[in-house]
Amino acid sequence: MPPRPTLSVDQRWDDALDEHEALIAAIDRQDVEAARELARAHMETARRIRLKLLREGALEQPLRPYVR
């Protein structure tokens, strides 16, 4: 079974919407540095959650013998 979407974790949907709103506001202000940092933080959060979900999914799977 594939891992859950990152937006299904806790309040991630609402948090992601807030992050997108802040990013759009920075772009509207033409604040390149703020937009860059907001985008970086947003993607890092998504990456961290994705890796957590993948680890949890891997732990739920039974170990299979290695076959060449």
C-alpha cells in the first residue's frame, strides 16, 4: 500500500494553505528573499513529513528475503 499523502497528517492541509498564502503575498510584494525562504521551508516540511510516512510504511511491511 502506498504511503498516505502528506496533507493527511495532522493539520498539514491548513498549514500548507497558510504557507501558500504567505508565499503568494511575498511574490506580490516582489520580496524575493522572503519568497525563497518561504518556498524552501514549505518544501522542507513536505520532505520531512514524506520521509516520516515512508519510514512508518516500511516498518509496517514484513521483511522479505533478498532474492537476486
